[in-house]
Amino acid sequence: MTTNTWWKEAIIYQIYPRSFKDSTGNGIGDLKGILEKADYLADLGVDIIWLCPVYDSPNDDNGYDIRDYYKIHPEFGTMEDLDRLLEALHKQGMRLIMDLVVNHTSDEHVWFQESRKSEDNPYRDFYFWKKGKEDGPPNNWRSFFSESAWEYDAPTDSYYLHLFTKKQPDLNWENPRVREEVCKIMKFWLDKGVDGFRLDVIPLISKQLDFADTDLSSFTEIVEQVYSNGPKVHEYIAETVEKVISNYDVMTVGEGPGITSEVGLKYVGHDRGELSMIFHLDHMFLGFGPNGKYDPVPYDLQDVVRIFNIWDKAMGESGWISIFLDNHDFIRMVSRFGNDKEYRVESAKLLINLILTLRGTPSIYQGSEIGMTNVWYEDLEDFDDVEVRNFIKEALAAGKNKDEILDIANRLGRDNARTPMQWDDSPGAGFTTATPWLKINPNHRSIHVASDQNTPESILNYYKQLIAFRKQHSVFVYGKYEPIEVDNPNIFAYKRVDETQTFLIIHNFSDDLQTVPVGLDDYELVMNNYIERNESLQLRPWESSIFVQTPTSSI
Ligand code: ISL
């Protein structure tokens, strides 16, 4: 039975605070900057703000390395600023979820500082320590960010585990004191009134304790079979729910690298009471080759379609996912799945049409609403993100050609998603009056919020219109999803159906006119991403149409 809840009906908007709005003139976005834009968010029609980490951190991985879970990083403001933002969002009928990173901490967290001191330190077992093997690390695991997952630490002549950078040691959830601390952190934030958490890499918290070498050759398989879905992951999640989460009316969304559709329901099955929903990453990991993201392989639209279909079937009436096409870890959706040149506007509109009409809670990443695109840096020094910098380091060391490295870094790097928000065409893009922490995309001179606000047929206005439309029709939340098989590799088509309404949605993911061979007898066009209506099934480039079945239509 599908249960109705606010978090299924809501639309999530993800804010990467460093890049959203700088209110202090230091080139870094901050909490007051977000507060200044609360009206903008309300006007857009989004319901839940997912705030990427704003805790105290040395920023090795831009806040995903937390030094103090109870403190706001001064560059983002103060706890008072956070309280004020929360209050303002609540006043406007929006909610706020915090990004909680508890698979690992910063190496500058006091627990790790203690842990590394000696083998009998009371915090030793907060992390995973192992002796090396023949002058090398304890096993052959590689981190998500290129290097070995083990770092040697001289004071105790041992290695510690870090599935991300060496400044992000993994917490040992086997230790009940670690779990107690996590519960304490959750309780602190929920008592403050936040409306839930996005739980970073949550399937990674339980490790395969034999720490055996892996002989799997594909990084995606290693994540699915070795790093994620460990033996006690559900026990641990359930413990936090039972002790803390279940005492509040909040939502949780687990970020799920390695959560496959076969095991998805174990995390989000309504009968299990673990997480409200997950961000599965199957479509995001498309294109990862044997050595991961920077070893790209080709894929096409039908791979994406297949993944959405499989996941919808796997969830059925028993579980729930979020629908998204990009975030701060991946390239801009219009550059990845659309055409960010000739058909930028059309394809950006098509993609939001897709996100808002598939089954699951839509999640929109900042800047998508104006069709922000990837950036192109000319110099390897321009890249900021630790993931891409590690790739560059390894590729240079392996003697790869500089132009080739620059090309891959530009095409796949996470900085693409992290360039500052483009509010206007001023030199700082209305984001800052100072030098921004990361170079602004030069296309901000033409692509920016101010211009979209003044153009009736802009991407931004289409977002607002479509969000409002979705909210009028609960079939997009609770209705069934029925894929339609079309013998055309450029088309993604499906229906959303409930007792009162049937919508037919068709997207043309190509630069060419496509004829879609489906029956349209008793359907009528209700939404379309072109200015001139098109009632036919001859879809123009990147055209996206929503039809409603007329006999039962209530429009
Ligand atoms: O970023 C990725 C691909 O470029 C992913 O593989 C990512 O590392 C993975 O999804 C986990 O991401 C999360 O945890 C990381 C952090 O760097 C990411 O920003 C965060 O979303 C470590 O905390």
C-alpha cells in the first residue's frame, strides 16, 4: 500500500552553499546569502532545501570532511545564521534538510586526533587501523578518489582506512560509542528543528571486516559488492531510526553509491522503516569504465531509460526513491543528457519535465532552473576539486598527454557543477563582489537568473509553471508509472496513471525531428516545452510533451 506523506509530494532543491550567494564579499557563498534568496526559492515553488555540509571543516573535500558536527564553518556564518535561515524557510512553508556525513570524519576531528596517538587511546577504535603487509597497505582497496584506501601513519606504525581522501578517515560503526555519537549528532540537529538529513554514502557504514583483497576489476562492482551493503548496514541504520529519527516527523534520503535495484527495498521498503528514500546512482555511474569515472565508456539514452524502468519496478508500491539527473558530484544535466549549445533551452526544459513526471521525489540542483552548463578550463591549475586533482596527479605521473588530461578533466570533473550561481551579468555574476573561490562560467553574461526572470518563455519560468502543474495533479506523485516501449532510440515515453487521470509523456532526446508511433486518439496536449504548440507526434528537437487522456480528464 502506498502511504501518502509530505516528503513524497515535495520537491527538493539542493544548495551547494559555497557557490550559491556570497553576502560578505569574500568570494565564498554563505548562509546569509541563502537567506537573502529565500523569496526566490519560495517563488520557484520548491519545498525542501537540501543544504550541502556547512559544518566546521578543513575543506579537503569541501565540507564532506567534518571537523566539528556542532559548529558552523565560520566562512559560512554562525549557528545564529543557520537558525535564522531555518526560521525563514519554515515561515515560507519550506523545510530544511542537513547533509550529514557520518561514514567518515575529517582527520582533524578530535576523535581522529586522539585515535592516531596510540594503540591504547580510548578513541583508537573509532576508526579502522591495520598493520601493513610487506611494506605496503593491508589490502588492495582503492579509494573513490584514485589513491589507495589506506594511509600509513607513523606514530603507531599502522595504516588507517579512508574510502575517500586521506583526510577523510572512515568511522568504525562496529564500535557502539561511534553509533552513540552519531545518534547524539542527529538528535542535536533535529532538536534544533531541521526536517531531516541527506545521509552521505550511507551504504558504506558497515565494512567487510576480513578486509580481504578484492579481485574484482570494475570499480562499480567493487563499490556494489565490497564497499557498500556491508553485513550490518541495516542494523546500524535501524538503530539510528529507533533511537532518534522515529521520534520526529522528518525525512531521510540516503545517498546510495552501490545500492542496486536488487537491494534497494532493504533500505527504503515502507515495511522496514529505515530510510524515507534514496538517491540511487545507477544512472549517474553510467559511463564509468573499469577504473571508474575517469576511465569513461560510452552509453546512450536507452541505458538511462532501462535504469529508470528497472528502479520503478523494483520499488513498486513498497518503496520510494528520489528522481534527479545531476548534483554537486556530477556534470551539469543539460551538458550530460541534453544539448547545451543549440538546444540548451529546449533540452533544459525537457529534463525538468522528465524529473517532475517520473515517479519519486524530484530533486533539483541549484542553477538547473536557468540551464547552467558545464564550464571549460584552459589550465590544469584552474581545477579545485580533490577528486579531479587526484585524477590529474595520477594521470600526469603515468605520463599521459596534457591535452588529453585537460579534456577528460573538463568533461567529467565535479567543478562543472560547482561554479558559482549565475544571478546576473555583472563580473561576479551577482554571486560575489570579490574574486570567487572557483572561476565563474563565462557564459554568465548571457545565462543568468535576472534575464530568465524577465523573459516569459525562459527556462526559469517553465520550471515554475511545471512545478505548479505537477502540484495540481497528485497522479504525478502517487499514480502508477507505465513505461511505453517505442521503437526509436531517441525517445523516452511513459504514462502516469491513477483512478481519475492518465497522462502520456513523451520526450525527444535528439537534435532531429522524430515521429513517435503511439496512438493519440483520445489524448490532448497539456504541456509542452516549445512556445508554439504541437498537438502531433512529430516531435521537434528536444521536444517534450505531456498529453492527458480526455474522457477522464479533469482539466
Ligand atoms: O563524486 C562521485 C563521482 O564523481 C561519486 O563517486 C561520489 O564520490 C560518491 O557518490 C560519494 O559522494 C559523497 O561522498 C563524498 C563526497 O566527496 C561527495 O561530494 C558526496 O556527495 C565523500 O564524502
